[in-house]
Amino acid sequence: MSGETDRPLVVEGLTKDFGSVVANDDVSFTVNRGEVFGFLGPTGAGKSTTIRLLLGLLKPTSGTARVLGADIRDEAALTEAKRRIGYLPAHLGFDGEVTGEAVLDYHGEMKGDGRREELLELFTPPVDRPVREYSTGNKRMLGLVQAFMHDPDLVIMDEPTGGLDPLKQEAFNEFVRDERDRGTTVFFSSHVLSEVRRVCDRVGILRAGRLVELENVEALLHRSGKHVRVHASDAAVAAIAGLDGVVDPKRFAEGVQFVYAGDVSALLGELATHDVSDVEIGEPPIEDVFAHYYGSEESADGGDDAGEASDGGGEGDGVETPNGGDGAETPNGGDGVETPNGGDGVETPDESDGAGATNV
């Protein structure tokens, strides 16, 4: 099989330097066909910049990527590849004056809509109403329908579950798993760590523009140790907290809890020699796993821009409407992945977050 078929996304040394901020710093990874790949990091880590580079909406300072076989520096090749890509930006720039049905009609004319009715049954945005009346969750569901309705080979999503209620989030998770089984490749950015384990096969962890980890989700959890909670006497707690492999012990009324980085059988043998009344062992909360990489900085130095954290300013974020209310389309015609700046011009960090803030 061709590299395009086996590896829909190949990123090689991708760098975006805005001068004062290096949003992507020599980022390299590969996403395989039929894989759900989670691209994780706190606000400002550089996730949205990566997505905009992959879609040709920003130009790399150095390095490159191949998307469905097309080099992102080759505008003609990438334009053709985009016909087989679904894109859901973090901030949706739908024109509030048109109905959801008109939005879908517009995108359907450009790229097809063979799965439209199926998706509307699942995600249920009120397509007969003007978009200005939509809640955040309804806008997100409309965006999901437009991203998948032409049955793309690759779907790229930026914070896809923002605004969805818990039932719709679970429906989304199940849908993504089904799409993976059909052979669709899904790449999405997120800082909602609890959804990662439910849907992702692998994850890349981005911090301050650099890729600090690339791992299978289950292997990452396994390597991160076990979460242990021990009910024991005060004397036993003091001894247990000092054992090799015990990380970050914390006392509670009846005992101690900690992450154990060693062999669990050896731990159980050691606990049997102490005054222990109960032991609970499980996977660590995924938030704890990623806290090691995130540290205490919610917005890492460097990386994306502050706009990534905002719900406002969504105009011009790459999903256009019949009235063209969020700016001019890119010159790619019917690729269905448009932004007002066309991915060109003079770029600044404030343009890199997917909010399409400033058109220079």
C-alpha cells in the first residue's frame, strides 16, 4: 500500500516561529490509517497552530508535513487532498443570519453530503432555525455534521466536544470509535483529558510548542504506575510511605494514598507485613498522568496564543456560510476548509489559534 494510504498524516520537523513566540518547535509524528490520534496540551501549547499548518492556513517556518500524501507546502496538491478531509475548528464562524440547513446545503454543494441525514439523526442540531438562535452545543453539532457528511478519509478537529452535553459527548465518542472501525483516520486536539482514554489509540503531548511524549494510551497509563489507596494504622502508614516506588504519598483519615511505580506483586508482599485493613489498586486518574508533562503552567511559555482559550471571536475560523459572513474563501474552491485569511499573508501569534482573529 502507498504511504498516503498507510499514513494519512506524516509530520517532519514542523516549526512555526512568529518571532516573539515559537508556536511549534521541530514537531514530528505520524498518524496511521484508521487511528484515533489525540493531540493534547494545555491552552497555549501550540495545538491549534499545528492544525492550521496541516491545513495550509499558515506557512511553516521550517519542516513540513504530508496530509493524505500532499506536502503542505504544495498548494495545488493540498487543495486536492482537502476534498477528502473533514475539518472542525475550535471556534465556529457560521453566519448567524442563515439556517443550519443553509449552512449544510452550502458545504454539501462544495464537497458532498451523502451522510447528512444519518448524522443529523445522531447529532440533532435544529437545522430549520437561524444559527444565531443556537446554543454552543447546537453549533458544535452542526459543525460535526458538516465535518463528516462527505465521508472524508481524514477528519481533523480542534476541541471537538466543547459545549456538548454529557449524552452528546458519549454519542460523539461512540461515533468516533465506529468511524475508526470503518477505516477513517481521526486527529483531534483536546485539553479535556477524561475523553482521551475513551476514544484515542495514541496520543501526542505538546508543551510550549514541543512534542514531549508520543505513546499508546494504555501503555502510557501502565508506565505511569498504579494509584494505590491503603487503609492502615499510623505506624504502618509511616513505613509504607517510605517504600521504594511510592510517589507522592498523601495521608487521609484512615490511611495513605499514592502512585506506585514498581512491581505491584512486590508491593502487595510488603503490605502483607504491615497492619493493613484494606487496599485499593487501580489506574491513576489520567489527569495525574498528564500533570507530569503539563506541570503547573496552564499556559506554557511559547506555544499558541491566548485566543485559544476564548469562546469569543469565532468569526472566520474556517467553516464558512452561504453569506460569506466570516470573510473571503480561500482559493481552493470546493475543499470545504476555508478561512478568511486564506492561510497566507503576514502571520502573527494572534492568528494562529484557529479563531481567525486578525486578517492582515
